[in-house]
Amino acid sequence: MTALRPERESDTSYGQQSYGAPGAFEDWSGTGAYEAAARQPYAPGPGPRPHVPEPEPYAAPYQPAAEEGYRPPPVIDEETVALRIPDPPPGAGESAAGSRAASAVRRDGPSPGGRAARRKAAKGRHGRHGGAAEASPRGQVPARAASGAPLSRVEARRQARARKPGAAVMASRAIGEVFITTGVLMLLFVTYQLWWTNVQAHAQAGKEASSLQNDWANGKRNPGAFEPGQGFAILHIPKLDVVVPIAEGTSSKGVLDRGMVGHYAEGALKTAMPGDKTGNFGLAGHRNTHGEPFRYINRLSPGDPIVVETQDEYFVYKMASILPVTPPSNTSVLNPVPAGSGFTEPGRYITLTTCTPEFTSKYRMIVWGKMVEERPRSKGKPDALVS
């Protein structure tokens, strides 16, 4: 029988320990026994060679799950002796994602829609004590309404007041409407004056000329004395393509505004008739609007024919001179021997008067002519009208 060998029971060179000691099994089965055996040189002795367990694969020590602000220490690479970041243990990614989400929630605040979110947003807009609400541009949906959260009654009233235009805006709108209306009315008035009055006057003058020619063709005799506004002759200016009736008087409404030219036949301004042996046959007409028969008389040149057609005769005048500008009070241009015309002795003259400059009545323009032919209607039209 082999005697007991107490020195071997206490000897740990072979990796043997008492199983009763605390941690004996763990030290034997773990890496500690292997390392201890590797450090002790093998000393052969009596008996069989002790068994040394094979080392298990190296496992990284346990690391706690990643928490907010936790950063694992760098690990030395055994091969390259460089720093490297160890792979996170299982479940660490999910914990880190949760930490990042929690950080984002704390940074950005709670998601809109809850009671706490609405209270916080209201404090941010109105201040701690409920200041004025932020006015949204008109026609733009507020941020709270766009997010789907319902508006409180106070906020709805504030937004309604913000959208309501103020007194200055209302006043500017009223002034703008007045200007627009005034501009439209002025445009209509100008259109009426420059276009529609000519349309009406041409129609009335044409009707009067046709009536005169029909009466002459039918042999209806005029008494020789005419009522104010009554037509009795037709004026022809071939160069300007003017054919317009001549009526008694120079009334605006009764004669001139109807597109006719008027004969000066009243008071101190009464002038001779074309059939008189001497005298000055004075006529007035509009230069602009209401038919504007004298608009281009400034284009007449000396020698241009001016023909007056009556029931029995044609009176042919030759343009002699022009006075471009004179005051309306200069009535001497209608004298039997007109002043400023260049005529020096009595004769049979014609005077055409109109306003100048165009579209004003500040001054008068005067054109004079001298009769060169008196031709009965029975002999036909004069050469000035034929050619």
C-alpha cells in the first residue's frame, strides 16, 4: 500500500487543488490553472504524468451595456500594438439607439399633439404671461393649424383680428378706388370728346347737307333770311376734303357742335352774305371735336380754292393769307376790309376762324380768301370742284 503523500495535496505545481477550497473548480477549469502550469517547469517524478487541460479560446471580458455618455476604454491590439475600438457587445446597438432617441427627445422637446406640447408651444409664442400672438401673413396657414392641432378659442379670435385689415389699409383702399373710378371716368370723357362727338357731328352734318341738296333739287325756295341754326349753303375745301353745311349763327349747341360751320350774323359781328356785292363773309368752325371741319385749315396755301355752294350759285374764293395766332377779342379780322389780311380796299372776301392751339380755345387762327369766280348752278360745277 502506498503511503499518503501530503506534500502533493498542497502542491499546486500540477494544477491540483482541494475541491473543497473556494474557487478551486473555477481556477482549475479556467485559464489560471493553465497559466500556472505553464509557468512551472515540468519535474518528472514517480507516478503518471499529470493531465494539463487545453486552453479555451480567448473571450473578451464582459462589458456593461452602452449607456448614455459611456465610452469603452481602448483595447491594445496584440498584433499591431495599435488602438482600436472593440466591437459592442450584443444588445449595445439597441441601447445606444435608444439613448440617441432619448437625447433627441430631450433636445427637441416633446412631439406636437399632446397637452404638454401645446402648453409649451403657447408659452413660446405668447410669452410667460400670454403676450401677443405671432401674426401670420394673410392667407398663410398658421403652424399649429398646419400640424393638425386644434386652435383654442382665444387663438382663433387673435388670428381673426390679425387677418382683419386696419384703418390705414381701409383708407388706402378707398383712396385707390376713388382714383381708379376717376381715371375711368376721365378716359370715358376723353373718348366721348375725341371720338364719339365726331361720329355724332358727322352724322348730323351729313344729314343737313343731304336735306339742303334735296330741297334745291326739288326747287324749294329759301326766303333769303334764315333763322339761327338753319342751314343755307355748303362749304367745300377740296384740298382738305371738307364738305360741310353752313348754318346761320355761331351758337355752339345749335350750330358748331352739330358739325356745321356758322355764319357771323348777329349784332356787331354781323358779316356780309356771299351774294353781296362787297363785304366780308365770316365763318366759324371747330378745330377739334364735334366734326372738327377746320382742323387742318393751317395747311392751306395761297391760291388754294374755297367754294361756297348756295341754292342758285357757286362762289369760288382763293386763299390769300393766314394769321396763325390772335386773341379772341380781335374782331377786326371780320371787318369789311379785314385788318391784317393784306387787303387794302373793299371787295368780296371770306374769313375762316377757329381755335388754336389744338384742343384749346385760348387763341384764334384766321384764314382769308378773296372771291375770284361767281358761277350759276345752271352752268355746272366750277373747275375747283370738278378736278
